[in-house]
Amino acid sequence: LAVGDRVGELMRSLPPVAFACIDEAHCISQWSHNFRPSYLMICQVLREKFGVRTILGLTATASRATIASIASTLGLPDGVEGVIRDIPMPDNLRLSVSKDKRKDTALIELLRGKRFDQCRSIIVYCTRRDECQRLASYIRTCLQDVNMEDGKAKRGKLSWNAEAYHAGLTAARRKAVQKSFMSGKTRIVVATVAFGMGINKQEIDGIIHYNMPSSFERYVQEVGRAGRDGQTAHC
């Protein structure tokens, strides 16, 4: 939430607001207590400053505890009973688990294998910044000469270019990596959780977790970034 004279001017210039929608509502629970305490005030501000009478919270990933927290913050009269839930896993996602302890070797074998070698865009999630840098370089070195074919029609040499993305990079560098990935110039992004929120790219066919996410909610959210065009995606 922003504060200051500009916000006051904006509020005075807006017509009456009857309805507000809060997307990614799980952030109210996950981020408000430490990272963004002001998120806890969002409903109070909407009701008292904007006169909003109806608020809708949307999220695709919330545990029971997170749902209860969101319901409390939104002030739902019926609490969790007022929550509408429908969270089936998309039919086009193919989930699999690798138990290979040679993680680097297994990663390259996955990318070379039939499930991922035709993927147009791939995100590899890691938990540490230094690991993102190392793996991006490792992928470029191991797969720089690999060609990809789409069915019977050869699409020519598609570079297995990989870039790292994490909060330790400069804002300009993060912006450049994201732009290159979204445009299709960069095929693989090796990233921490810093890459993902607000990413909506239709051609993501593969999600690989080099490390386990911190929660099941985060796992569901991250694999949900694949297959948004309805095509088969591997995770």
C-alpha cells in the first residue's frame, strides 16, 4: 500500500468504487507479517477510504491455514465457510519425480530427454542465488550444441541458452532476463522464487524443481505456470 499526497489526490479523483478484487490473495497471509505488514490493512483502506462494500479475494494456491487467514483479513461473515473452492490440477500437466542423487547429471538428462527437448520455454527453480548462477552456466556448457526438432519438421538449431534470475541481480539485469524469456530469445531461466509472480507466458512447457519448494502451495503455484496454452507440459 502506498501513502502520501499523490494517493490522496488519486482517491479524491476516483468515482465511487463498489467492488474490489484482490488477486494473489495468499500474499496477504504469506507476506503481510514480515515482508509487507501493510497488506493486513488493505481491506480496511478499501472500505474506509474508498467506500468499497464488496471485496473478492482470488488465489490458486492456499492451504487450509492460509484460507483461514485470508478469510479473517477479508472479514468474511461466514469465515472459511464463505470460501468457494475448486482447485483441480490441470489435465495437461504431466508430473513426475526423479530420485537420482546425481542432480546435475539428472538435470541435463531430463533436458536432453524426449519430455523436455521439445519444450519451448522452461523454468528451473532453485533455492539459492549462487546455485542459479552455477546451473545456468552448466546448462549452457552441456547443451550448447543440442538441436531440437518439433515432430517431423526440423525447426533448426535452437540454442539451449539459459540465464539466471534472482533478487541479487540488479533491477536492470532482472528486467532484461525477463524480457528475453518472455520474447522467446532465452529458452531457460534458472531462478529462485523471485521469478514467477505475475509471469504469464503461454509457451512454458516445462517446470523443473532442482530443489524442493518451501511449501506445497508454492509447488502448486510454480507448476501452474506451465501449460497455460492448453498444450501438454512437463513438471
